[in-house]
Amino acid sequence: WWKDVPLGPPDVILGIYEAHKVDPNPNKVDLTVGAYRCENGKPYVLKTVLQAEQNIVDKQLDKEYNDIGSEYFREVTYRLAVGEELCDRPHVSVQSISGSGSIKIAAEVIKRLYKGNQLVFIPNPSWVYHAPMFELSGVNTAFYRYYDERSHYIDHSGLMTDLTYMPDNSIVLFQMVGHNPTASDPSPEQWREMSRILKNKNVLVFFDMAYQGFGSGCTETDAYAVRHFIKEGHKVVFAQSYSKNLGMYSVRVGAATFMVDGKDDGQPILDQMKHLAMCSYGQPPIHGSQVVEEIFRDKNLQKSWHEELHMMVDRIKKMRELLTMKLKAIGSSHDWSHIMKQQGMFFFSGLSVEQCEKLINDHSIYVVKNGRMAIPGINEKNVDYVAQCLHQVTK
Ligand code: PLP
Ligand code: TYF
């Protein structure tokens, strides 16, 4: 029946993750998906989340339709992004299906606001789904320079130049923290410079905030960029996700927010977001938002959440140090300084496709073929093996 239908594009990350699952090699290491793993290599369910779920059961909370998310959920989620200082700024937000659904809803609204006439500029490189999400929503995409392959860090002059020449009224997408895949985030000074450059261009600034907390370990510190751009009077939209910072990957909880000029200014945007949600997935799932609400209602749960977030980020930092040390100890003369310079979930190694394929095929170390490695897959048990194999393929 469907022989004329072409195959869909393969998922370059999850495809390798699936291949890892069926590899019988006992030494195999999975460094593919951007999801946290414990020291024992297993996924981590936050104790804070388990306690919040227990509360939900104990309270026998209902599972009524969830509309655009409760006032309380949307309020605390907004505050998590903007902090106390900006919490009274006019905005409209809807709970959505984690970061992905929130980006998509916002992209669909943007298409209606701009009628397909403006480009959205995306960092080169960026998360693999950014461009297709906008394209599928009818918003054309272009790239701006972001990453310097030689320094393995931000391409300062390329980035600033491309922002300078960005046409007025464009849309620009930034990853707020924990950039996927480059693990390279602008410094506060660089964010300020970027804001100054864009100031008089009437640009719509779109923040993807998938990793808030996973940069520094502190959700406040990590929100510097979005807060600075709002304070500076930019038109800001942002997509939040609790997938990573609460370890609720498959629970699918997040929010899409448009900053607006006053309450009336926001009503059409809110209506649009609500309608688009109703016509695609209906209403957002309530379980994850109840978990979030339980945590925000209880100071002790908030405290334990932040402790667990710190614990995850600290282990990632420790693994960066350990891997660097091991590579040095076994005599690798390759430049690995970017392991420590980068932050967040990933190490963007700069290894070639051939080197990555060697890691996968000869050593059962599963990495994304653009050289991206998810640090949480490394632990004290496999770090020697990972170091040896990295040394092997870079000799
Ligand atoms: N944005 C970025 C940069 C990501 O890396 C991811 C997931 O890895 C997402 C968005 C979407 O994640 P989720 O839909 O689980 O929030
Ligand atoms: O590791 C990454 O970059 C992601 C992971 O719906 C991912 O692409 C997997 C599934 C999904 C969103 C993100």
C-alpha cells in the first residue's frame, strides 16, 4: 500500500544508542544520548521526584484535564527561568510536552506572527532537531557561526560578526546553557556583547533552555542569559524542559513562554498557543506538572532537588577531570584541554567521523559521529578503558 512513501530521516543519535543496546561486548560504553547516568552506569531517578510522586499518591490528586497547565505550575516554572527580579514582567505561558513540544508550539506561533517571512538563525552546529522543527512549522532557517573547531570553543569573532550582519526583524535561537552538541556556552561578557549587538534590530530572541542547572549546577547562575536579554528590553521567547534537571525525560513536562508588552498584548499569543496545542496533542500530561508543583510547594523538596542537581553536575565535572588525568597518565600527546573547558552533559571532542567509527566498531564505545560524547556514560569503572581507546584512535 505504502510503497511510494519514502523512509523518514534516521535519528543520528538514537540510532547509535539502539546499536549499543544489542552489542554483546561486556566492555561496551554508551556515550550517546544526553541523559544522566549514575556512577554504576544506570539512569538516575531523583529521590526528590520519588518523594513528590509519593505525595501525589498520598493526597490522591485527581487526573482531570489539564488545560494549558495550572496557574501555579506555570507561575513557578516562569519564576525558575526569570528569577524574583523579573517575576512581574508581562508574559504568557503554556505547559507543554517538555522542551521539544514547547519549541514546536512556539515555532508554530512564530510562523503565524511572521507569516513565513522571516528566517530563524540557529547556531552552527545545534541540536539536530532545531532546524527541522522550525522548517516543519513553515519557518525557514539559516545558521550563524558559533563554534570554532580549532579552539574547541565559541568562535567569538564569527559569532559577533554574524549577529552584527543579521537582518533587522530576524528571529535568533540561542541555547541558554549546556549547548548541545558543542558544550560551549558564551560567558556573561559575551552574552552582554551579543545583547548589545542585537539591541536595535527588533530581533525575536528565542531561548532553548533544555539544560537549566546542568551548566554550573545552579539554576540561577545558568539563567543569566535569558534574564539579561529580558532586562535589556529584547523581545524574548523561551522553551523550558524538566527532562534533564529533574531527570524526567519520558514524563514530558515543560513550558513555552512569550514575553509580551502588557496583558492585552499577550492574549492573542496565549489563544494561539492554546489552539495549536488543542489541535495537536490536546492537553499536556498532568503527572509531571504535579511532581513539579509538589517540589515547589515544599522548601525541603526544593532543597533536595538542588542538592541532587549539584550532585549530578559534580559527578560530571569529576569525570571530566578523571578522563583528562587518565589520558595524560597513559602518555597521550593529543590536546584534550577542551574536556575541562567545556561544560554541561557533553564533550565535543573534535574527533573525525572515522575516529568515531573506530571507537564504535573496534572498541564498542558508542559516540555520536560528530564527535559528541555524553560524559555521564563515563564512570570510575570504565574511565581507564575510555581513555585507552581515545588514545588509541588519536595516536
Ligand atoms: N533542546 C536541546 C538543546 C536538547 O538537547 C534537547 C534534548 O536533548 C531538547 C531540546 C528536547 O528535550 P526534551 O523534549 O526532552 O525536553
Ligand atoms: O541526546 C540528544 O541530543 C537528544 C536526545 O525526544 C533526545 O537528541 C531523544 C529523544 C527526544 C529528544 C531528545
